[in-house]
Amino acid sequence: MRRRLEESRRRNDLKRGIGGLADLEFIVQYLMLIHAANRPDLLRANLWEALDALQRAAILPAATHAELREAYDFLRTVEGRLRLIHDRAIADLPDNPAELLGLSRRLNYHATAPEEAVGAFLADADRHSSCTRTIFERYVGSTRGGE
């Protein structure tokens, strides 16, 4: 199911792209489901609360919990800024360099040179998506066919 979502989206889709919000939500929901029979207290509708419950139950190590919280906060913040810019729900990072710079500035990336601000933002976005995908593969498994 996750692979089909990925194949239908571009890499810069914050929601359904590789390492995006869907990966993060899959991780949390998967862990809640496989542990809920013995730990019904893990079932939470709020993702932040669910992450905290998974850490308290020692299902997620503190470092993994922190990485997922940071990634989720980052992605939700970017998604919120995109919503403000476009006045509608949107999950794709812009391709247009001027729009990407505007988004970077709205996210407080204020390097003197525009390309440095954009580069720092994109590096953070890539770091969070790579980290989330690594955790996804560790807990849920690979989305590549035949593996």
C-alpha cells in the first residue's frame, strides 16, 4: 500500500513522498496496532501523544522518538507555511526557485545569499525525510517490490 502511494507522487511531496508524513504516520500506526493487544493504552488519535506513549512503553528508543518528533514538527511546519502561501492545502515543495526561496525565508532560513538559505532548508528537508525513511524501513519494512 505504501509503495503505491509513493509511486503516484513526486519526490518533493511532503505528505506521500519517501520519508514524508505518510511514512511517519505508518510507523506510529503500525507500532500501535502490533502492540495494542497487550497495551491498549498505546492507542492514541493524536500522533504526538502516540509517539510519547510508544516511548514510555519502551517500544521506541528515546533517540528514535526524538527524531520522529523533530521530523513531524518540521514537516507540519513546512506544510503549514505552504498552506499560508497558497491559501489551500498543498504538500509539494515548489520547483520555482523564487517560490522555494520565499518558503525558505518564511521558515526562518535567512542566510545572506539566497542559494544558501534554500540549500540549508533543502538539506534539513532531506535529512528529515532520510531519517524518517530509515526508521520506517527498520520498523515497517521496505517498500521495494520483491524484498
